Amino acid sequence: MRQIISLNPKWGFSKTAAGVPAAFDTAWETVDLPHSWNAVDGQDGGNDYFRGTAYYEKTIEKGNLPVAEKYYLEIRGANSSADVYMNGKHLAHHDGGYSTWRVDVTDHLREDSLLVIAVDNAANDRVYPQMADFTFYGGLYRDVNLIAVSASHFDLDYYGAPGIKVTPVMDGSNANVEVEVFITDAKPGQRVKYTVCDGEGTEIVTREADDTKTTFVLENVHKWHGRKDPYLYTAKAELLEDGKVIDAVSARFGCRSFAIDPERGFILNGEEYPLRGVSRHQDRWGIGNALLPEHHTEDMDLICEVGATTIRLAHYQHDQFFYDLCDERGMVIWAEIPYISKHMPTARENTISQMKELVAQNYNHPSIVVWGLSNEISIGGSTEDLLENHRILNDLCHQMDKTRLTTIAAVSMCKMDDPYLQIPDVVSYNHYFGWYGGDTSMNGPWFDKFHAAHPNIPIGCSEYGCEALNWHTSDPRQGDYTEEYQAYYHEELIRQLFSRKYMWATHVWNMFDFGADGRNEGGENGQNHKGLVTFDRSYKKDSFYAYKAWLSDEPFVHLCGKRYIDRVEAVTKVTVYSNQPKVELFANGESLGVKEAADHFFYFDVPNSGETKLEAVAGDCRDESIIRKVDTFNEEYRLKEEGAILNWFDIEEKEGRLSLNSKMSDVISTFRGKLLFMKLMGKMLGGKKKGEPKAKPMGFEMTPELMSMMGGFTVLRLLTMAGGMMDAKFTKEDLLELNRKLSKIKTPKK
């Protein structure tokens, strides 16, 4: 019988070794798996985390292993390329840091064997990802096992797949369940015993056969119905020789049908089932991507608490433990490969192998409904090579899996008529109107425009969000990184996206803050802070509760601004979120009234004098906070970016006049402002010589859509971003002089 032995404890580790050691090197650091060598330097900013080759060593004593005819080394995650050596001999190479892969080590095991795994996360042009807004943590960051099996066994060689494939197809109230197994070195006379168990583990059908494929009919089947009823069956297969079981595998499965309609959105088992949820990265503060089961479980608990019905598992294959949780909790899943941001013609084969692994390893999970082909890959425009790569991946998915659909996540700058959008079955866009440009009000109308132009293409929103840290204000502004602006942004996006029934799915970017060592913004380097929950999972930002108010049935009330205590205004705005119909707010025990809000967002004007204890009451739910009147603004609440040439609050603004804090749309709507901006852009681009191609500011073609998006930036924010992306340097004196010129131009009338 198959036995799985964990090899996680006690590995030698070195980032400085000259190469594969000839014998176990006792001077190396001792680590347990899962392990990442970038758990600290991959999260502290500077984009200087170690990217290269590191080595893991372990002695395996054959006498301590179960007696078996075959032994396979199973590596569930080595980022991003790895080589396996045993007793100095090179056995295997693997490219792709997020999937399971196995190596037959049977013929190389001695009584005492030295196993060395060289893991490499260095930059190259053949393995994805190479350019993305997250840290590419190096390490053996998931489990490593040794699998002992008989000579005849369920397959362990095909792209890390489990050796059993279960395909349930609904037929009215019944399900036709095809179970297929794959056997290595089968012998004459061997048989397979197939069994299906219900959710309680009771055997409901069983049969023996000579075939590697059989079909069961489950009558009046109990359907897997998302969060409402995530019912799971189990299919088991046992390999029999002379009536004795010599190997066994099993897979849980769910019986469900689904469709994605361009008008009605997602349909589960014939019922409209809106997909409103989040995206998730797999890393954590101080841990990197070397998560333990309890970390995955906590993540799922938080996602369930917010009320999500769907998760986009970005931007790579996640741990099998988490896919299992998705099945159990009823999450509808978008699973994808890390074909992201930068198309590399030299890496086509890697996209194919990573997609084969993703589909083969995850085929049995009922939670997965779409395979993601790529993310923002057309950021530099669609080339024929890029399009061909997508056609190959799209066809591959449909060949390997005839039950699911394909999708992509397109970047905002991707034109609505780009042929790239015609390849997958459904499409989603990553939009940040209201954060990286544009205005929050642009989001809903943009999707209406796409829906009108392409009424037969299901459209969703695969990313939207904005960053928030522990900064606070009563006057939230785009780009200020305050918790209050993030809450305002998500209130607006919820109203717009959730009211459009035709949108097949919406995914907040992101559920959790995550590591991005190249980032230097918001006052805390090395992270993307768009999460609804902090990187360490210790604090749920106010925006978390905005979604909980819309999506969760668990009664609750939440007072926003608990970290924003000191306030200067005599009357301050206080926001309350609740999924209850009415909220009453008390200030020092005195009622400020009862309010109703169909959108679950309740706003109160609160007198601010001395210290005030606030209590929000909604049905049986209560929440408390404190505010305090101060004479001057508490500077601890305000972001002061290190190295910033000029902070927005240091800019002199004149009533009725433009400034660096004005939106670009207001500036270019005036004749003098437009001339000033055109002159400035010409200087930034440096002009172009005759015969040169038209310049693309910040690498993008200046389409009307991009111009509209840029119009939502303040002048200061646009120039700050342009300075980094176009190598256009501005001094403080340059900016102050520009502010002086802008202050001579009247603000346009609305």
C-alpha cells in the first residue's frame, strides 16, 4: 500500500554554498520546511531581496523507510526553478514555482543517501513570473514528501496529478459521474475497485472492473451549491492484485452545473448566484509564502466572514490545502497561472507546462469554474506571438477539461476591441479608477460601455482597490493612503459594481496586504496595502466591514474610524456599517437619532467636544469607539513620505485657482492649463526626431480612455508617477514654480 512520509523536518540550508556538496555539510543552517529565504528581505522594500540559487540538503536513511518497490520524491512548491540531486547525481529539473512535481528516486537510494535540492529564483527569460507587483519568494516553501508505492501504482509521473480524475455531469436531478484512473506498470489480472461515498463517508455505490474508467449514476444527487450548501462526495479507487489492495487513491468531488451568461451573470445549478468576492495572495508578514495549514484556515475564515462567494487565487497555483478549503466552504474559484505583466516569447513552453500542471492537479475541485490564462499581459500591447500563446493555452484548457471555461484579466489600457479579448470564454478587467487615475464614478459607466459594445461577452472586474494604512483624515483624497479614503472608495465601488447584474464576477484587490519588495509608497515600504485586512491578519480595515454589510448574513454593526480618535472639527462625520435595517448612534449615552440605509452605509454628524464615547446599536448588535476634540491636527495621522519632493498638504492653494492638488481633468479643461500641460509633456518626452515612432508616455499609447484615466490624477501625483516611469526628474523648485503658474489660472466652473 501507498505510504506518504513527510520530509519536512531538519534540512541543511545555505545561500552561499559554492555548489552541490559531496557530503552533508554540518556548517549549514538547520531549517524545517516549509521555508522561504525571503521571509524578511522580500518585504522590507528596496527591491533588493536575494534572488539566486540556494541549497537544501538532507540525509535519507533507507532503513527508516517503509519497504516498497518504488519511491517518489514529491515537491509541492519550490520557487521558481529547482534541480534534484541524490548522492551527487542530477536527477531532475523543474521550472515553475507554484505546483507539485515528483521525481522517481528508486534506483538512486542507498542505505544512506544525500538528497540536495538546488532552488533558484533568479531573474531569467524562460520562467514566469518575471515582472509583477509581488515578491517572488525563493525556497522550498511547501511540503516535501517521499511516496512509497508498489511497482504497479496509480500514476505519479503526469504533471503532479493525483492519478484519479472525476467528472460529474448533471442530468436533471441525477449526476453521471465518470471516474478515470491512470495506472503505471499495470499487470495482467489486476482489477480496480471503485467506490463512491456520500458526505458522511458511507459507501453508496461500488464495483470492480478491469477497465481504468467507469461511470456511476447518482440519483437525486445532493448538489454542491456554493456557500449555501458545499456538499462533497468522495470517489475511491483501489488497485487489486490477487484480491489484495496494493495501491489506493481518492478524490472528493461536487455535483453541480454552472453557466456564465452575459446578461444574468453567474448561474449555479440553474439559479442566479452573484459572484462577489476577493483576490488572495498566499504570503504573510515575517513568513513569506511558507504558510502552514493554520494560516490557510485563518485566511479562509476571514474571507468567509466578509461574506465573499468567490475568490480569485492570484497570480499562480495555490496550495492544495487551500483548494480543499474552497471546496469545503463553497467558494467559487478562479485559478490561474503566473503568465503576468510581461510577455516573453522565449517562455511559451513554460506557460504550457504550468497550465498543464494547474489543470491536471486541480481538475477534481468543484470550487474551480474558470482557468485564468493571463493577467495584464497586454500592458505593452498585443503582439501576434502573444495572441498565439493565448490561443494555445485556451485550446489546451478545453482539451484537458471540457467542463470549465477560460478567462483573462485585462489591464485598463487594453482597448475594448483588442483581439486578445476574443480568445477566452469570458473576460474581466483590472480597473483602478479613483486610485491610479480617473475618478470612482468612472467604473460603472466603463463596464456599461463595454457591455454595450460586446453584449455577448460576459464581463467582470478582476481587480479594483486602493491602499490604506494607519493614516486618517476627515477630508479623504485620492492618493492619501488613509483608511477613510479606502472606505469611501469601496462604498462607491460597491454601489456601482454590485448593482450591475450582468457582471459575471467582481474581485476586490486584495483581501490581504501582501509583500511587494519593489514598492516604496504609503510610508511602509515593501508592501502593497490594498488589502481589506493587514499583512499580519491582525486588523480588519473599515472597508472590510463595508463588504460584510453587503455580503454577510451574520448580524453585525461596525463603527468606522476607531483608529481616528483626535479630530479638530466641531462637528465630525461618523460612518457606521451594518447589515441590519436600522442603526441608532449614541454619544455619551445621548441618542443622535435612528437612521435607515438601503445601501448599508449609515452617516451621522456628531458634535465633537471633549471626549465622546460613541455607541452604535443595530438590533441586538452593538459597537463602541471614542473621538476626542483637539485644537490642531494630530500629525501622527498624516502620511509624510520619506524622500518625497513635496507633500500635497505643503502646497499653497488659492481659493478659486488651480494648484498642484487640482485634478488633471480640471487643468486641461482650461485653455491656459492645457497649453501648460502640453509644454510640460513635451519637455518630459524630450521631443522626437523625424521618422521616429510616436512616443508613448509611461509606455502606453495615449488613447482617449487613458487620457480620461489620467484626468483623475492630481497634477502632483501624475508628475510623481511620471518621474519614476519616464525618468523625468522634478525638483522641489520645479514643482513650486509650476504651482505658481497654475495659481494664476481660475478653477473651471462645474
